[in-house]
Amino acid sequence: MNQLKNKIVVVTGASSGIGEALALESYRHGANVVMAARNIEKMEGILKKNNLQPSRSLLVKTDVTKPNECKQLIEQTIETFGSIDVLINNAGVSMRANFLDCTFETLHQLMNVNFWGAVHCTKYALPHIIKTQGSVLGVSSIAGVNGLPGRSGYSSSKFALHGLFESLRIENLSNRVNFLLVSPGWTSTDIRNRALIGNGSQQGSSPRNEKKMSTPQEIAKLILRGVIKRKSFIVHSPTGISMFWLKKFVPRLVDKLIHNSLKKEEGAPFS
């Protein structure tokens, strides 16, 4: 992936999981990396542990739900490196709760992070990415391909992200900016441990078997290959691909398959 050499890559949600893997993988392939997340201490630990050179990395404490902090992220990137080639909107929060048990505050939080966070960062970064004819990425989910029970707010936020990116892709055809949506399958990160239940607190543990999931490193490599090839949409995992195609022809069958599969989870929040 030497096409990333000397490129400026901005990654949100970079303190753990897929975001951390994306930042490190980009750096390994020669990019200058801007890591953004709320937890600056975690990012400093990643920087030190992996010996990232200060001249090729920048850490910016960023809460993507706050427009001013997203603006500062982009301004500091331009001040430090002079341009932006790739913005990866990765920051996200999940959920696991029945819709009827969810407070409005919980649903708003999901939308604020997963959708509005991408809106804020993209709004400020896009003028600079137009100059470099670069790429804007949205890390979605198979929950953005088909709604998932017990994850209504999460799926809604990812569907909104798809609508945003598809619109922006068409708006910017003449600007030669690539908009890529990536829908990974189940991935072994702590996002499920931090998933919100109905009252907005974190569930604390995941009912799913982590050993059968993709690793963040595998997803990061997949995403960066998509950047290099300037793809517009990637669905990862056999389950996600099957869901994508079956939905077009037998949507009710897909509903039943998803229902029966997720109902087997321990403590499934629906009947």
C-alpha cells in the first residue's frame, strides 16, 4: 500500500478497536496519521507503545458530537501537515436494547455519535479533501445493510450515514472525491462491551463468541485496500454479503433469518 506514503490520514475513534488498527496500519504504510478520540491518554499510550514518530503523527482530543472540537481537529491537521487526503469517520457507539425500553436520550446519543459525528468532521474536512481529490470514509455495519432487532437506534444511525454518503458521492463526482462506506461484520472489539442498554448505561459484556469474529487488523487492511482502489461500498463477511443480496429478492425471509439468529443470543432483548 505504498500509495499511502506521505498521505495525511485522519482517523476518529482512534483510541481503540478498528480506529486504532486503522491508524497503525496507515502509519506502517507511510502515511502521516492524525488520531482523534476523547481519551487522549489512550492515544498517547498507543503512540508510545508502537514508537510512532511525532513528526508523522498528531493526537487531537476530540468529541465528535461537538462541532467546535471537530473544527479544531481539522484546523490542527491543516496547521501541522498542510492538507488532508483521507478522513475516516470511525467513531461510534453501539446498543443492545428493545426499542420500547430505550430512553430518547439513549437514541439521541447513538445518532449524535454515529451520524452527527460524521457530519461534523466531514463538513469541516471536505473543502480540504476536494483540493487533494482524496477520500472520505464512513465505517458502517451490517446493521446499516439491514435493520437488526435490539439495535434499532444503532441501525437507524448507520442507515442515516449511508444516505449522507450516497448523496455526497453524487454531489462531488466532478470534484473527484471518493466516498467509501464500509460495512464490517462482527468484529472483536470492545464496542459491544460499551454498547448502550435502554437507559443509556453500558452493558459491560458481550453475549457473542469473540473467537469467531474478524480482528480489527483484518478490517483495517480491508478498509485501506478500499481506499487505494477508491471503492464506494464494501460489505464484509459472508453473513453481510448474503444479507445484502437476499434482501433485494426475499426481504421477509431475511427478517426471519435475522430474528431467529439473534434471538439465540443470551439475554436477547426481544421475543
